[in-house]
Amino acid sequence: MRLICDKHSGLGPLVGPVETRRHVETLDLLTVAEAEAVARAVRSVAVGLRAELDPEFVFSAVVGRAVAHFHQHVFVRHRGTPDELAWHEDWPDAPTGDVAALCARLRTYF
């Protein structure tokens, strides 16, 4: 499992896709073992994000249609995010930090 792919390592808002080593187009094409591994990885990163960032919520979603490739996003909604902002909208006042340092801290949750 990879935690953060190149597309999301500091090139945009922090989201953590979890993806399998074997390419599959959709969730239903995962083997049972792959699906279980994804579930464990998603839970581990959710626990780590909650502990490290103290967000209001930790979400997970399988979304995206630009490329037929399964990956599951894990992302937070920071405390204080205005209620009118949808889950996918940028919040200019969101907390910022060192992505590499956060990733190093998240490694300890696996």
C-alpha cells in the first residue's frame, strides 16, 4: 500500500489516497485480501490523522473518474471549517504545515 501518491505529495491539498500495488479499475475488482489490506491502511491513517491534527472529522471516500484506477482518499475537516463549505471546497484559512513532517509522524501508526 502507498499512503500518499506523487499527485498528492505537496502538489495540492493534503489528501491521502490508499491504493493497491496491483492496478484495478474499481473497488469491486479487489481481492478479499486487498480489500482487507486497504481497510486496515485506511483505519491506520484515520487514527493517525485524528491524533496528529485533532480534526473535527476524518473522512474516507472512493471518488474520481478521470482515470480508471482504484484509490481511496482519506482526508480531514479541520475544526472551525465554516459549515457552508462542502467537503471538497478549499478553505483559505485552513491550518497549514509541513507535509513531509506529517507523513513522518503518520508512519508510526502503521
